[in-house]
Amino acid sequence: MLEFAVLAGMFSLALALRVVEPVRFRPEPIEDILYNPHMGFQTFQHFNGDPLFDGKRWTEVGPTEFSGKPDSLENPDHPYTTVAYCRWYWDTIEPAEGEFRWEIIDTALKTARERSQTLAVRVMCHDSAGEHDVPKWLRDKGARGGRVDLRRGQKTKYWVPDYSDPLYIEHWTRLNAELARRYDGHPDLESVDCASIGPWGEWSTKPVKPPMWARAALIDCYTDNFHKTPLLMQFDDPDSLRHGVERGTGWRADCLGDMGGFRPDWSHMEDSYPQGIIYGGAEEAWKTAPVAFEVCWVMKHWHENGWDPEYIFDQAVKWHFSQFNTKSSAVPDEHWPAVERCLKRMGYRLVLRKFHCAPRVRRGSMMRFHTWWENRGCAPLYRPYDFAVQLEGLESTATLKTDADVTKWLPGDALYDGGVGIPYGLPTGKYTVRVGLLDRWTGEPRIRLAQKGRAEDGWYDLGEIEIVDTFEDAPRAEELGAP
């Protein structure tokens, strides 16, 4: 009798300690180019489907008239894009004091959405030709400045404002406060450039460098007002760049590709960028805010000068760029292999390498799972998207969001162990496990993953589990084997 009791106890202990093997889904990676939101090449002063600029020309004057959606959004001479980039001069957006032409930006945002893009924006203080000086109404109010000496005996073509003038700071701050009040967090607004100083807002501090307190104020007018939309600080002044990235901005640099086009002993690629990133304290900024580059001249100019696009893009990947403005100019035929290789490396490139969960889950309980992700790109996804698990059955489908923070998935490996509650009313039976990264505005999967299994609706099918009704049918979470 004692022997029977011992055996019965051992059997009960064995049942209590049973280990249930999880199902292990391992999606197969792919090498396709993925045209995902918030990354890749940009159109400039144009949108998907618009004609490219001719030859090596482009314009700094942003569009104020917009055409309807074309038959095709693709162009054989330029990569497809998910980001349009437009910039306008201050005197265009605010031609009279306090009278803003927001309809220009409103229509640009609407056009971007119609062309499957988001819109990156810059409002520029002035140009370098005197065609778009700071607004006349501001000069008429007594703003300090003039056509000062750029070099000895050579006057600037443009009216150079005194950037430390309280009147300039007041009205530039007001402009950006209004811009933020109207557009911060807009779902179609990709980013805003901090463009307070210098021709085209590029932060060239010549001929007279403003004091640091003034430069800081002209950066803070962005960071104090924009709290949702990413900001990009211009690169040219290291002290200003440092102030911006310390306040949470990303950064943006013009002239990617220059290998000595300005003078033979100096270039952007081998002097300005590697030094400026360090002097500007921007080495780690890419981990939390985006990096964008603009082509030097156009890519045809690279080709004519024999500049190696493979080297140029390798360096840009090293600097963790997510977006590249080609000025809507054609890619030379010889550069397409380098462009296609670059498109597979820039920005984020996410693949789910492993998904483990119980083979049977009781409805009304938590479905626990273990995931291993890999980011094969050079930067994270800076916008929040919801990592969701969908259970698709014959009679019912449940979409279950997790609390994963996908913006933390830097290049390399990332683990996320989580769980989702299975609705009690979900019918029992077999379900296909699907995953997706959902747009928070639409609730639909929008991010393409670098793996097989994508269905027509954007979800990725992994495999099958069973939803059951009783504890006897389903293992407890602590009974699952190690992942």
C-alpha cells in the first residue's frame, strides 16, 4: 500500500513537472529592396510620378502649384521613394507680417499622401542671390542687417540679417511656433529642418558668426515647439550642431559625394563629415533621431568626376543615414548597382528570425511568446509602430497588440519576450499565427519585413497553433520549454 502511494505521488509530480515543447517558427529572410516608410531616397521639390529635373539642374524654390496624381508613381531613372522633401523661403510662406500661406504646405502634405509619401519640410530664411532675402516687411520694421563684405571689398548679393537682432529672433521664433502649432505630429509630416541661419538655412555663419546665445535661441525655437515630429539640425556649424543634438534633434548634411569638387586638398567626404560629426557631438545622435544627406550637385556630377558611389554610400551607411535627397535627378546607368546595394542597407531593415509560443493556448489566458529580431540596416525605425500578433481562424480573427518599443531595435539583434491576452469569446480551433508592424493611424500593417510569408493584406504568416477551452488542454506558461 505504501509502495502504491509513493508511485502515485511520483506520477503526480511527473505530471506537475512536465515540460511542453513550444512551436518554433523561423521565417526565411529575403534580399529584396524594401520601400518602407521614413527611409530611402527622396524626391525633391517633386513627388512620386513627377518628371525629374533635366540634366544637372534643380531649383531651390519650393512648389506652390501641384498637379493631380499621375498614372504611374514610378520613374525608371530614379528609385521609388516614400519621402518627398520640399523647402520654401520665408517670404513665400509669410509674405506679409502674420499672414501665412499655410495652404502651400497643406496641399504639399495632401499631395504627398496621394503619392504614397510623407513630406519632409524646410522653411529657409533667405537665399544667396538676393532673390529671396528675409521678408521686406521685417526689414521695413527696422531689422538690422545689410549687404555686408563677404571678402575684402566684395559685398554679398543677399541681405545678411543680424541673426542676434531681437527682432529677427522674435519673428523667426513666432514663425516656427505657428508652424509647430499647426503641423507638429501631423501623420504625413516626416520631419522639419532647423534652418535659422545662412543662405538656404544651411547654418553657414559667414561673414559674421552670431554669438552662441543667439544661435541657441534660433535652435530652441524648434525644440521648444516641436515635440512629436522629428527635427533635423543642419551640419555646417559644429557648436550649433552640438546644441541641437543635445536637445534631441537628428542631423542633416548637404553635399554627400563631394570628393574634392570645391578644392583639391579638401572634401566633404574625407574632411567635413568625419570631423564635423565628432566636433558637433553627433556620434550617437542616430540612435534616437534620423540622419539625412543631400547629394552634392547631382549623381551625374559624381559620374563625370569619377567619384566612386560604392565608397560614398559605404561611408553614408557608416554614418547611419536613413534618407538621401538626390534632388530628383536621374541616377546614371553605371551607378544603379551601387544604388540598389545601398537601398538594402540604409535606414532600418527588420526581419523576425524566431517566434516561439505554446502549441495550444487557452482562451481567456495570456499567450506568451519569445521573439528574436534582426535589424540588418544601419539605423532604427524612429517612429512608433505597433508590433501585433494576429490569430486568423476559419470563423474569427483576433488582432492583439504588444507593448514592444520598435524604436529601440538598433542595427543587430533584438529580443522581445511578451504576451497578449486571448479573448475569452474567441472560438476554439486551429489558428494561423501572423505578425505585423501596424501604422498607429490606420491600424494596418505598413512595414515590410525582410522575410518570406507576406500575405496580400500585409501580414506575415508564421504557422499554426490551437486555441482550446480548458486547463487540461493547454500548458501553463511555466510548463513551456526554454526558448
